[in-house]
Amino acid sequence: MYAEYGLVVFDSTHEAIKTETLAKDNHVHARLIGTPGKIVAGCGLSLRYDLDDTDSLRDLLDKNNVTYKGFYCALRDGLKSSYTMIK
């Protein structure tokens, strides 16, 4: 099974929950998941979203003063996963 998706990683659980609410209120398909062990973060939650929504989600977070650690592109192929930070 192959999957490609985006992740927003946070240092704060509060910011992660706030982001999920903002995303849903603005019709961005997203959900909270546990932060993968390969990504170091202060918070155990990340927001999984469709990669096509990266720019609109980043704008939404910036406009609402949400603090995040980074945006990542996640690739999963079978049991292997890799994560690359998106600039």
C-alpha cells in the first residue's frame, strides 16, 4: 500500500487541537494522529492532511497565529515510511 500525505508537527497539544478545529471550520480535510517516532517534536500529536492543501493550510495557520514546528511530506510504501520537511 502506497500513501503520500502531509503532516503538520507541533510543540504544543493545544496548538494541534486548535489547528484541527481551524482546518475543519475552513473545509480542509485533516485529522489528528500520533506524531511518528521518526520525527522529533515536543507534542505527541500531528495533523495529517492532503498535500494539495499545504499552501492554504500554512496561510490559515499564519493568519491565526498558530505556532507549529514544521510541515512534512510523508511517504508510506508498505511498512516503510519516510518524512521530508517541506520548506
